[in-house]
Amino acid sequence: MNKRSFIKALTLLGFSTGSILESKAKSLSINDLDFSAPDIWDQVRAAYKLKPDYINLENGYYCFLPEETLEKYIQHLRDVNYHASSYMRTVQWENKAKSAAKVAELVGASPEEVVLTRNTTESIDLIISGYPWQKGDEAIVSNQDYGSLLNMFELAERRYGIKVKKIDIPMHPENDEEIVAVYEQAITPKTRLMMVPHIVNITGHILPVRKIADMAHSHGVEIMLDGAHAVGHFDFNISELDCDYYGSSLHKWLSVPLGCGMLYVKNGKSQKIRPLLAPYELDQKTILNLNHTGTHPVSTDLAVIDAVDFHNKMGSKRKEERLRYIQKYWSDQVRDLPGVLVNTPIEPQRSCGIANVGIEKVPPIEMAKVLMDKYQIYTVGINGAGVYGCRISPNVYTSENEMDKFVKAIKEMSGNA
């Protein structure tokens, strides 16, 4: 947003431009935004402190906090530091449970099915490492899954003598059934668990996970969803997905401080998973049996509620619509250009804010470097698992003007200017 638009947004909210531009303490609150106003996304943008050096199109790794949530998080740090051990020995677990319950409500789960972890990797590794494997059991994953999770399955192969089968997810499927069939063809009588990305992290492809779950369950196979990029990104109800296990990183699209994730285990299934770390009380009959990590940053737990409140005031569906709009805004302009590869399905329901684009003659790492050095656009290059391009992940504060600059860069780099 340019200075004129920024001042206009402040004026609409009744702020004096001099005082707010001079004071970091007076950032825009989500409660002050007028979501019926035509320039609402300019107003939302003013709720964030954006680094002016470059256009940030890599929100997929970590979506930083809006100023309102950041200030509350800092206050939580001060409060916990003030109370010190008395906080840690009294209410920390009660407050963590409240935050987990808030996340459960957001995703449509019961509080007994959700715990807070440190990230998706921890959440899903807890299931992989603790699953009741027997020698000869089989698991199904995809080559497009997150590398660390594939490594954990490799460790399970070494430790337990299981076999991990890898499939390739169709990048531009004709229909949902094509995707379901690829997973189904890998199932054998020895298959026990299938890991499926709710949204593929390198392409932004949202999979028909309920259909995959129904198919897997019909064969007696459990399904674990990698939702690292799903919570806070697009609207869904986890109970309607009918998955058995689900992991997500809340420091991504929900904008919780770094180091917070969630693990969902369907009611009745947590007792079969062996805990990675011994809890205070062994053999608990709830999901808490899997959730002990020792002393941890409890201020982050407290900030979860603030982040969910910010998200809810914006509205899950409104946020999803904005993210999908801003992605389609740029990707539709470059999809059919000669020499340009859009590695994300064209159908709106198959993606949201994330997409991936490559240039045939430019290696992805070099493409990312040129985008940053020449055009001041920050993103990440991906070359592997059949994906050749840069992951582009704008956020709700990203403007059409910024995406116009990105489109111009792609056209120039691909010889389509």
C-alpha cells in the first residue's frame, strides 16, 4: 500500500495520521476494521508491520503476526516472566488446555481430540514413531510429501521392518477419482496407514481427502493428514474429513508465534499410539499421553487464543476467499504464457493462497534469486518430486499492485514482456 492509501485507511478509522505514524504502539485493531468497506484489504494491510525492502511472497514457511497479536504475545511473555515458577506450577496446563480447546473449536473437533505441539513435524512424527507397527506392515506416502516426514517413515522402516510405498500425486488431475485411484492402487492386505497431504506444501494442491479417507477405510487402512498449511488458510471441519490423525503448524496461516502446532487424534485411537516421550503419568487414557515435551514456551500457548480471535473476527470464509482471489489474480495471468509452468491445478476448489510457477529455461533456485535481486520479490525455489518452480504464497495483506509487479517479472523473465 502506498502512503496515500495508508493514510486513507487510517482516516476511515478515525485516526489522526500524525499520531499513528509516529507511534508504534497505535497499530490498527481487527475490531476497528470495516469489513463492508470497499477498501477493507487496505485496512487489513495496515494491521501488519511490513518490511519495505521487498515483497514477501513466502508466507508459507511462517506467517508473521499482525501487530495486535504481537503486542498481546509480548504481554504474555511479560506476565509469565513476572509470575515465573508460580505460573509454571499452577495454571500453565489449564491455560494450555484452554488454547487447545480453542483450536479444536476452530477446526471442528472435540477438545479431547486436540493437543498443542511445536509444529506439524512433531505432530505427525509422534504418530509415525508410536504407531503399533509389526514387521512386514506397509505404509503409503507420496513423493510430494514433506521431506522430514518422509525421513521419519524411513526411520520407521529401519526400526520396525515395515515397507513404505511412495506414489506420485497427479499435478493436474482430470477429477477427484484420478487422485483416489492412485492411492488405492498402492494398497495391499499389509497396508496399515496412509499419509496424505490435505494441501501439498510445494504446489498448493488441495486434495479430496474425504474421498481418499472413505476409500482407505473401506480397505481397513487408517489415514493421517498433513495439514501443515491448512489451519487458518481455508475453511474446513475436521470431523467431516473422517481422518484418524491430523497434524498442522499454527505458526503458518493462523499466525501464532513460532513454535506452535496441533495434533488431532480421533476419539478412541490415542491409546494405541506409543508415546515418544514419557509423560508425567504413564499410561494415560487420553491424547495427553502423547503430549509431554517438558518445560516449553508457555507464552506461545497463551497467544494461540489471541491468534484464533483475530482469525475469527476476519472470518474463515472471508479469509479463504481473499487468499484464493489473490492467488488466482496472478496465476490466471501467467498460466498460458509460453515457457511458463504453473504447477497448481486451475480449478478454484483445488487450491487457495499457495501456487507454484516455473520458467522452463530458468532453474527454480536461480529464478528465486533473480526475483529477489532484480525485482525485490522474496519467494522460494523448488526443484524436486516432479515440481519445477517457485512456491508463491501471498497473504491477506498482499495487494493487487504487488502481484502486478510479480506478473511483470514473470513475463520479463520468460520472454513474454
